[in-house]
Amino acid sequence: MQGLNKSFLLIAFLISILSFSQEITPKWRFNFQLDNRISSIRNNEVGIFGTKVGVQYKKYTRFGLGVSFIANPVTITYFNKNTNVQNENILHFWYVSVFNDWILYKKNNLECFVTEQIGYGKPTFVHEVNSTIVNDSHVDLYVNEISGQVNYKIFSWVGAGAGFGYRNLFNKKSFLDTTFNAPIYIVKLIIYPETFFYK
């Protein structure tokens, strides 16, 4: 009888340990996001595709690396004062960045946070005349984006997010500021890979 009681107590103890261990949230989690944004360049609406890969520490913060690029080249029309002719530049733009999310509120499937991305970009301005490239200039840009965002976990492995923010440059030049400083509207898809890892 005592042996049966000991076995019962041992099983109950093991069950309680297993239940408790399942409730503990890992301190570090892998994080992956498709980070797509709508913005403008010289009053042209552009779609910016991006991805973020990083880690999350508990419910406090996330950080990692990201890469972004405009989906389609932007045509910029300008007036050349030297030739008194209206010309066009075709702009391509990409940048890599480090990011940090400060998680302000997290409950159940909802999460609100402020994020900052600091990146390095390489836009290319190409001036074409009769399909011949006559000018191709590369400019180094140092990009800063700050935004407020909301994430919602739809299922255990996938979620969606939205937000609003502003993109501005660290290396200040009037032409570059006019071109790249602009509001950003964020729509993204979030994958929660820990769902597959911890099953």
C-alpha cells in the first residue's frame, strides 16, 4: 500500500513539474518578419519590401537585422537649369539595417511596441537618353526609421502587423532630404518559428 502511495505521489509530482515547465516562457526566441511598408519618394507612392530576422528577449525587447528595397524603380522628373530641359531620373533604392523593438504592451495575442531601424542604403540615380545611360550616381545614405506598431497573432504560427512612422536621413543634404524623408505605413506578415521548434 505504501509502495502504491509513493508511486502515486511520484506520478503527481512529475505531472506537476511537466505542467510548470510548459508554462515557462523561454528567455530568448527566434523572430522572423516580412516587413512591408508603403511610403513616398518625391510624391511618388512606393512599396517597400523587407524582412527582419532577430531574437526576442522575454516580453521586453526584440532586435536583429533587416533588409529593405523598393519594389519598383521610381521615375523622378526634374528641370535641368543648365540645359533648360525637363529630364527624368530612374531611382533604385535598398538598405540594410539594425532594428530594436521596445515592447510596451503584450497580452494574449496582442502586442504594441515602438521600433527604430538604423540602416545604410545605396540608392542609384540613372539618367537615360534614348535608352543609353548617361549618368549613374551612387550615394551613401544613413537611414533612420521610427514607428509605432501593433502585432496580432492570428494562429500559433502566424500573425499580422500594422503601424505608422517616419523615415529620415542622418546625412543631411537638401536634395536627399526632399527625396527620402517621408512618412511610412507598415503592413506585415509575422512567422512564429518557435511554434515548430518547441512542439
